[in-house]
Amino acid sequence: MTSVSSSILTALGAGSGIDTASLVSSLVSATKEPRQTAITSRQTLNTARISALASASSSLDTFADALNSLLAGTGYSGAPASNDPSIASVSALPGGTPTGLPAQIEVRNLATSRTLVSAVNANTDAASGAAATVGTGTLMLKVGSGAAVPVTITSANNSYAGLAAAINASGTGVTASVITDSQGTRLMMKGPTGAANDISLTVSSSTPDASGASLDQFAWTKASVPAGSTMASAADPADAVILLDGVEQHYAGNTIDGAIPYLRIDLNKAAPGTSVTLATTEPTTSMRDLMVEFVDAYNTLMKALNTATSTGTDSSNAGVLNGESSIRDMKRQLSQMVSAQLSSTGAYKTLNDLGVSTNRDGTLSLDTKALDKAIAADPKAITQLLNPSVKTATNIGLAGLMDSVRDNIKKDGGPLATTQDKYEKLAKDLTDQLDKLDTQMTNYQEQLTKVYSAMETRLSALKATQSYLQQQVALWTKNDN
């Protein structure tokens, strides 16, 4: 007999005339398919629920992020502007909305830097570009109260260009350039702006080269110009001086980020006695437009949640999240936004006060007449209610309210996170169940194969015995005749 391990199914088909291989396959399928179908049906539903939950979470993020982005734009807050940008121009800084505007600024002085220039070296051929040498050794470059930094010149960089490159690479903020014209060559150095950022250049070591050039010619300090130096000061360092709303302020640079919160002021020209107005342009989009967009976006989100949780006419067309408590909780928290307090003072404190109401299906309606009346009565109060220039715990604005609702819905351990975790675990469990079913059915098939193989062996033996007895009976009957 053929061994079970080598060819079970082939062996089953021999001897009895019964297609036992097909019989085993049918029995395994009859046992496996109902259980597999039940598991895969649960998988399909569970996958749909995971997808729907992810979509709901993503839609909530999209709504909140879009609202934040919308209100951060200048369309709703206005853009900072100057009435004379040739004297002082302004731009918004990230992180907030400029406060304290309008403001008056007078630019009395621009910040300047120390500028040094060496004597002309007439040995340079301007036409051919032949470079004069400067000597070798080390100069010590210092800015303000900072540490002196060595500037080293060797035979490899013994030129005006080499000296300028070494100064620029010193990391001190001092810039150097080489000027070559019909007179010859000279070195120009410029330090950082500000009265506290004066520069000095002293000689640490100096070796004249073959041409007699020496680094001593570039030494310079404000206190005393060393002997042999040819450097002269072309400009003194000074702070920028402004008068902002009557208060004199000094800055080391001409770009000021700290005078007014979230506002950058670029000083472009000194104009003593001239007052420049810094203000905010009128928003190009009104609070009325904001409320219309908010209600539309809110309703889009709520309708999607309603579809996902709908009961349908029966279970076949019900929403995949029908009965899901976490989505009910999301809808409940969203619906509470209309009555949530956005401000603790004033006649208008909630969205309800601005004409927003909740429909039976959870969507919102906006009474534009009531909104227009509120805006006409106190436009500044409505603007600060919905989009405060400075958010506080009691005046969080519409975007702040949406963020708090979003954070509460999606918090760790909350209903949404717990439900998502539950369905993710179920997905893994259902996959494990299918793997286990495959293993069980493989074992079941092997057991059936062994049983029917043994049966086939016995049937074969019985058929052999039957054939022998039939032969004997036929022989006996013949002899009796």
C-alpha cells in the first residue's frame, strides 16, 4: 500500500471505487467555510469601522487646523503697515498678532558700525590685477567686549585678498573687502552695528616680507593708532535711536523685533522730527464671512458623522459606526460649542448670542440678521470675541475653542482613543483566528485522510476475500452438478 506520508490522496482513490480524496476535501470545506466566512465578515466590518474612525478623527483635525490657519491670516486680523516705509517699514512676526497698534515712531538715528580703511597701496597694478603683499604674522581682532580672535597671514595668503578672507572667516561679524581702483589697492573693514560693537585690530606678531610690507600698517584702536598704521576711521559705531509713542529707545541694529510684540520694525532712514504711524490695515474679510464659513465647515463634519452613525432602515444599510459611543461623544462635545463661553464680559459671550443655533440633526443654522445686528452694535467686541488679538483663559476665541474641543475628544484614554484601540486589537485577534482556523483545518484534513486511508485498506482486503469466496462457491456449485 502507498504510504500516507508520500501520497495520501492518491492512495485514497484506489481499491474501493469511492473518490475519498474529494470526500475529504468536501468535509473540510463544509467545516471550514462557515467559520471562515463568519470571521472574514467580522474583519470587513471591523476594517470599515477603523477606517471610519480614522476619517472622523482626520476630519476633526482638518476642521480645527483650517480654522486656525484661517484666523492667523491677515484677511481676518489685518496686516501691519507703515504710512512711510521709506523711514520705517513693518512686518508681522510668527506666533501671534501685533498688539499696541497704532503707534507713533520717530527715527532719530540709524545704527551704524565702525568702518576702517587703509591707505592706498599704489604698488598694485589695477589694470593687470597684480596683488600687493601685506606681510606675515598674526593680528588680533576684537569686537566690543568679546575675546580677541587671531587673524593669521602666512606666505600662502600674503595679499590684500588673503587678509580680507582671513578677517571674514574669523567669526567676529567683521566684514572686510579689497578696493582696487586707479589709485591702487586698500583694505576696508566694517564691524557690526551698535555703539557697544566697536572694533580693534592689534599686532601679535609681524614679519615684514621681501617687499617691506608689514601687518603693522593694519593695526588700529580707538584709544590710539599705533605707529606705522595706515588705517583710518571712516565711520563711528552708534546705536539706532527711536522715539516710540514718546519713549526714547536705543538698539544696536536697524531691525527691531522687541519694541512691539509680534512686530518687526525695519529702520530705513533717520528722520528726526518726523512721526511715522505704525498701524494695522483693516481686515479684508469680515467676522460675518468667518461665521458663514465656520457654520458651513461644521455642518460638513457633522453630516459625515451623522452618515457614519445612521441607523438606516435595517442593519444592512446602517452606518458602520451606528451605536458607537465614542462618535456620540464627539457629536455631543461639538454641539456644546454653540453655548460655550468665549468671553466672560460684554453682551456677546457665546455663538448662540450671535445667531447660531443647533438643528435636530446636530447641524447648525446661522441667523445672519441677528449676526449683522450684533456686528453693527459692537464690531470691535465681536472681533475680539471670535478672534482676540491676545488670547486669555476667559477669551479663547473661536479657534481656541475648537482646539480645546479637539484636544478633549482626542485625548489619551478618551472615548475615541479607547474605541480605536479596541478595534485595532480586534483586527489582530481576527487575523489570529484565521491563522488558527487554517492550522485546525490542516490537522482535520490529515486526520480524515488517515481514517479514509485505513478504511480503503480494509475495503481492499474485504474485496479480495469476497472475490476468493465467490470463486470457491462457484467451484463447489460446479462440482455438485
